[in-house]
Amino acid sequence: MKRQLPKVRELAELMQFKKPELDGRKRRLDAALTIDDLRSIAKRRTPAAAFDYTDGAADGEISLQRARQAFEDVEFHPDILRPAANVDTSTTVLDGPSALPFGIAPTGFTRLMQSEGETAGAGAAAAAGIPFTLSTLGTTTIEDVKATNPHGRNWFQLYVMRDRSISYGLVERAAAAGFDTLMFTVDTPIAGARLRDKRNGFSIPPALSLKTIANAIPRPWWWFDFLTTPKLEFASLSTTGGTVGELLNSAMDPTISYDDLEIIRSMWPGKLVVKGVQNVPDAVRLIDRGVDGIILSNHGGRQLDRAPVPFHLLPQVVREVGADATVMVDTGIMNGADIVASMALGAKFTLIGRAYLYGLMAGGRQGVDRTIAILRDEIERTMALLGVSSLEELEPRHVTQLTRLTPIAHDAAEHAGL
């Protein structure tokens, strides 16, 4: 091989140094390529009690593990020689537009994770053209969310509380503020066993102890934000009286029933969806009672551990009621490919919770923007590689749900207790 001295011009072409990014927040968010990367950043920057409240689930956290595993066990079936140069991720859900096939799910205590809280989520949703959902237990008011996202789609998640008048008042406020969808949540008759929270001595608002102070030392920015911003409280409930703990206990009511659903339906002028559906018969009953949509969800694994995996239920529920109502799914979504798989199996829409909060903890509003950007890129890339140009082209044939858990068959006599 003939050798030669390197030419200066050729060396100059190779030696292209990237301009250093002086903004630390932008630098760390730009380096995050996946939602799991954002989770790692969030864990470094957030005190353990607040991070674990977000990251954890109930009991042994089996439901959450299974939900994520179900998405990882997807096998895609791409079509070849089908150009998809311009991928369209837009969709229509509940008679309104969304630029992407997912929205932001309701999360409680959101300003606990990072001081911008729901304002960051609503602002990012507005910029991305997707729906934002405010929780009954949110830390930003209904009216402030509307002010942050005045022209976008705002949804409100409702707990029917022991004092029904509180819930009715929230319904009226959300309607007056122009929220277009009400999300009636049915999977929280009592609180699930959040063991991480108990082990951390977690409380709302956070209490200072030797343990929390020690954990805060490497995270002074979180405590600075927490201590120099308005008091952490349930913003939409602050005028109803009672301590944070009393209001939280009041939100869990084992007596809610179909009668409550009928009352809320009669009060609400917009679209009504029921969140927390976990079997086919309940889905059928709800559609027969005239709800506009259902959300297959086990509350992110935070209520009944070992509950059904929503993604596994999806094809059965779509077969039964998909022609009559909007079927949506949440729990376990950590990648845009999870969303594409859900849409292929018949979901009309999906919701992200933890993925949004990891971004929030990693970098406030900019972190939520980064979450949405990561998922958008993954959705577009997955669709292009499948050979589909629009969400409408996705079909069940594009996805196989690989199974690890196979139910044991029981005969009818055993089910009947004979």
C-alpha cells in the first residue's frame, strides 16, 4: 500500500468540532434519545420520594412490568416496496383534531415532580397540537390550564368524591372553561398500596426530615424551586376546605356506581369517556349506556396489582365495541412504537403519563417538549419502516402480540363454584 503524508485540507474536512452548548438544560435534553434516557435524567435530578411517587406502582409493581413487557413483546410486520416518504401522524379523536395519536394523561400532584407542573404539560400540548388532561388532583387550576392552552384541546379527569357537590362543581367549572371532554375515572374505589411511598415516608406536601434533607443535598435546584414557588395544593379543590390528606381520602369513594355516571352525563355538555375499563363486559355495558368512549387502563399499575394488561385487552374490546365508540388505551407506553402498535390493533388514541412526567422532571416545559419530540420521531420512523403513510393505513396484520403468559383453562363448573 502506498503511503503519503496527510494533506492539510483533508485533515481540516475531518476535524469539524461541534460548538459547545452552554445551556445545561438544553445540553442534557438534547442528549436524551429515548424516554428511558429522560427517566435516567429525572432520577438524578429529583428527590427519591417525588421520583418514586411517579415511577412506582402498587404492591409488587407486577401490573406495570407486564404492561411494559407487553409492548416489548410486539412483533411488527412491515410491507416492502411501499413508499412512505411523507408520514402523516394526525388523527381525529372525539370529534376533534390531534396532530399526533397521543395526548397527555391526567396526573395528580404534578408540581411536586417539577415546579412548572401542569402549566408545562398544557403549554407543550398546545405547541404540539395534542390534547392535555387535567386531573381532579392537579396542582394547577382549571382556569389556569385554560389560560395556558386557550385554543387547544383541554380534557378534565373527574373523581366522583364522597361529597358529590365538590365533583359537580368541578364539572361545571370545566364546562364553563370550555374543556371539550370529561374523563370519568372508575378504577379508584380505594387507594392502591403504593409501597415505595410508604418506605420513603412520602407525604403531600413533602415533609422535611433527616432522610429527605440528606437526599436533597445533591439536588438543591429541586428544593429551591419547591420552596420559592406557591404552596403545593390541589389547585381546583383549594376552596372546598379540608387538608390535603382529607381531600385525597375524599377522592376515593367505593360507593360510586352507574347512577353517578348517569348524573355526570346529564350535567356534562361535551364528550364523556370512562377511564379504567379492564374487561370486555364492562366495555359493552358502558357503550350501551351512551358514553362516547372508554380508556383501557389499570391506572398505570397503581391500583390493583396483577390487573389485566390494557394492551392485551385491546383487540377483544375493539372487536366488541370499536364500531360504536372511541376506544383508547394507556399504561406502559414508553416508545412511539408502542403507540403505533396500539393504533394498528384498533385504538383510536393513546395517553402518556409517566413518559410526560419523566420529561417534566428532566427539564420542565422543555423536557415535556422533548418527550413529545422523541415520541413523534419514533412514531414517524416506525410508520415509515412499516410502509404506511397515515394512521388509517395501520391494520391488525401489522402487529403480532407475542405471549409469555398463557391463561390456564378452567371448566364452567369450577367457575360456578360447583
